[in-house]
Amino acid sequence: MPWTMAFCPLDYRYGSEDFKRIWSEIGRHERQLEVERALIWAHWQLGRVSEEDYNAVAAIANPDAVSKDRVSEIEAETRHDIMALTKAMAEAAGDAGWCIHLGATSNDIVDTAVGLQLRDSIVLLRKVLCHLIEVCANVAERERDTVMLGRTHGQAAVPITFGLKAAVWLDELRRQLIRLDESSPRVAVGKFLGAVGTGAAQGKDARKLQELILTHLGLAVPLATTQVVGRDRYVEYMSWLANVATTCEKILQEVRNLQRSEIAEAGEGFDVKKQVGSSTMAHKKNPIKSENASGLARIVRSFIIPTYENALLWHERDLANSSSERFTLSHASTLAEDVMAKTADVLTNMWVDKDRCLANIHAQRGLVMAEKVMIELVDHGVPRDEAHEVLREASFTALASGEELIDVCSRTPAISAAFSAEELEAMFDPMNHVGVSGEIVDECVLLARQAIQ
């Protein structure tokens, strides 16, 4: 086979083959043939076309009988893709060719075929999202009680559990699944009411014809259209892709941050026998999959702006959206699936160092337990603002002196008068200040598993 130059990174580096097949040139061709066949099937149901003619059309409505190469040859002459398709089909259908494309405008075929691509994409997107939810649920459950530093503003805050951190991701992913399921009927639609949406060319049964075609294809039926499906539907779909890509990058960014050398609480799996982290720094174990997917998530989000602009067509339509949508829908769909798959892989192979998590808490010399002591003081009758000031002064004393906060607290009159040494010791156990984290994790895991079942 002669070598051919691959130009787009999707051709040789990113995305699953199943997903790229949907949005490939042949994938588009297959679905346009399917739409043309469904049109004649609907005409047959309404008595306008004979069963014999329909069977003849159905027999050739495939890429073997009507090749993409033949369509391209005709398009080179006609400079019109759908006219080339219908001519190639008519050639193959023989006497039944008279009814090919009957009553349709080109965009009836184009937008309905895109509806099929969106329908099939949503099936694959849902599958990989459910896998990601399952993996994330496993992490949350496994690390339910792993205590670690919670951080705000990049600074140590109060204890959290890794399970709760993962549960936050998990519940967000579950919401993404709900959004996808709710939007699917609005996104996976076609249209078949002709050049400006009146149905005039389809005759008195125009709406019935459209309903037959679209339900036969497994698509939702719109109420009103122009020559095109309303692009608000594509905006919603693209917004979902960008949203779920952002969720994934949020997860991956946290993994990358926790893998920092000075934190080292969790990180990507690394094949120490074969994998290379750096061509010069032999010790490196870089979070390359997280970084890779984070970069792709940004590309997904970048398609939001052209998608909004593609919704702004002149009157009943123009063609300014067409070339743009060949990039936006295909690339964003394929890359979003890739991002989710890589996020699932990262979480599947992620390591969590429980000892390091505790060591990082202890390295704070008890400061992250100041809130716990303050709350206990309030429960012992000290006004909240006074208790806060007591702990603020004690904390800054500990910071300035390098002492453990518990030692400063033990000689602070307001604190030592309220608590015994044993009670104070218990307050500085990080496990005693994680609240209802475990309950939240359990419920998030339960709801997520129910959602994917």
C-alpha cells in the first residue's frame, strides 16, 4: 500500500476508530444513502411509490452499490454533493431511479444524515461516560475514608477525604449523564419539509411523510424548521461536549496537582519497566495522559464559538455554516469521547499514597485543626467571634515559632480551661474533623451506580 500523508492529528493520533468512522467521509455517505432510502420507504407507505420501486432503491442504498468514489466523480462535474449522490443512486436503481430524492431538498438529506451521526455519537458518548462513572465510583468507594488535606486558594485548609474529592467528581459526571439523556431527543433530529420548511413539495401529507421518515430512522420529529434544523440544537450538543470535557479536565488537573513532587499524594500510573518520563531527566514520571487529555479538552471547548456563529443563518438558510460544521461537530465529538476515555484510564490506574496524605497533614503542625478547636470552644459557651480570635492568635503564634498548634493551645488559658489534655488530643486527630464525608460518598456512589444501570 503506498504511503499517504496524514494531515489531521485525528487521522493518526487521537480518537477511537469507531467514533471516527461515524464522522468520516464514508460514515457521512452511508447515512445519506440511508436517509434517501427512508424517504422512498415513506413514499411507499403513503402509496406514492410501489413496493417494487422501493425494494429496488433499498437494494442499492449502500456504499457497495453506490460508491463514494462514483459520487465524487459526479460531484466534480455538478459541484453539488447531494445532486451527485442522487444521480449516482439513480444510475444504480435503473427504472426505479425516477423516485430518488422525490420531494426533497438537499438539506433534508444533509441535516437528517447529521442527525443520524449525532444519534450514533450520543450512543458511544453515553457508553464511555457510563464507564467513566463506574471507574470514578470505584475510586470514591475505595478511598472513602482516606484522610488528606483539603486545600483552598492553593493553601492547606481543613481535612477532607479522597473519597469525598472523588464523590464530587462522580456526582458531576452523573449530572452530565442526566444532561445527555435529557438533550438527546432535542439534538438527534432530522427534517423533511423542503426548501423553506413549508412542506409544499411534499404534498398534502407532508407532515406525515416527515414523521414516517424520521421515526423510521430513529430520530425525533421537529415541529417547525426552515430549510435547516435549528442550530440551537447543535449549540446544546456542543455545550454538552464542552461541559463534559471541562469536568474531565477538572479531574485531570487535580490528579496533576496531587502528583506534584512536593505533594505526591496521588498520580498517574507509570510503567517503570518501559515508560520514559523525560529524554534527559531519567527520574521523571510525568502525568502525560492527564496533560494530553487536558489539552484536547481545550480544543473541544474552542468549538463553542463557531457553533454559536453557525446558528446565525440568513433568512431561511445560507451555506456559511456548512464548511464550519464539518469541523466542529466531527472534531469536538471525537475528541470529547477521547478525553472521557483517557480520564477513565487515568482513574483506573491512579495511585493514592495514604501515608503521604497523612504526612502532609502532620507537616502543617496541627494548624488545619484550628477550626475544630474553635467550634469546640463555641460549644463550650465561648462566643464565636471570641473563639475565632483565640485560635487566630494561637495559629499565628505557632506559625511564628514553628511549634505544634496543640502545644500553643495547651498553654492558652481560654482553651486549657475548657478542655482536658485528652480532649485536646482528640481534637487534633484529622479523622475527627471530616464531618459527613462518608455519608456523602455512599450516596453519590449509590446514585451513580443506579444511573448507569
